[in-house]
Amino acid sequence: MLSYEGIFFDNDVANYIFSLEKTHLPMVNDILHCTFKYHPEENEIFDELVGREIEILLLGYACDGKNSGFLVKIPDEYMKYYINRNEENPDKLKPPHITTSLAEGAKAKDTQYLNFQLFDKPYIVKGKFGYWIKEYGQGYLSFDKYKKSQKL
């Protein structure tokens, strides 16, 4: 099952992003990513992007003791693919962000509500567009086209 799609960061980039985090909460997000869509429908699967390297900007950082993360800017040409909607208000997109760490019981989706403090100058990072697949209780990252015949 395709759990979510977005930009995923390799270990070197993830470590760089973690180094910019001012407060490290106990639970670290081990597969660092910026979600474009959680549980996408068939028409929301963007195979034309999968495996593509995308450069984004880290604009700001925030931590409220429960969630820690970064506000990001996605290049304009990719914003049409960013369909990560707010659950309480589906007409509104979540601000693009990366959740880096969480406190016990916190939910990564709540990073969208942080009061991000903007950096004087943004940081540039690169990641790859891919899919997080969950099957048989296991999850894995895929940079392969998603077979439409696979179960959503």
C-alpha cells in the first residue's frame, strides 16, 4: 500500500538537516521527508516525478516541545504536485514542512501548526521524490514507479 509520497533525503542530507535543529526531541524521524500527499488516490500518484532530484529551501525552524521541524519552500514547478491538505480544513494546504523529531505521544502532522522562526538566509538541500510503501507490517522507501495494479 502506498502510504505517502514526497521528497526524501539521504543520510548525508538528513544529518545536515538534523544539525540545524535547535532542540532534539526524543523520537527522531528516521526517514526524513517532506510529504506531498498522505494516502494518495490513484490519480494523485506522480510517477513522472519519482526518482527526480528536487532542490528545496529550508526557510525556518520551530519547536514547541512536542514537534520539531522546518518550514520549506518547494520550487514553483513542483507545487502543483503538493496536495498535502489540512485534515480539519481540506480546502487548505498544510505549509510544506519537514518533521525532524517528536516528543512521546506527539503526531508528525501537527508540525504544520508550529510558529516557524524564519532564518536570515535559507538553507538549500536536495532530496528525491519517492514513495513510502507499507506491506505486511513493514515499510520501505521506493524510487520506482508505482504499479497501478498494486493495492492503494
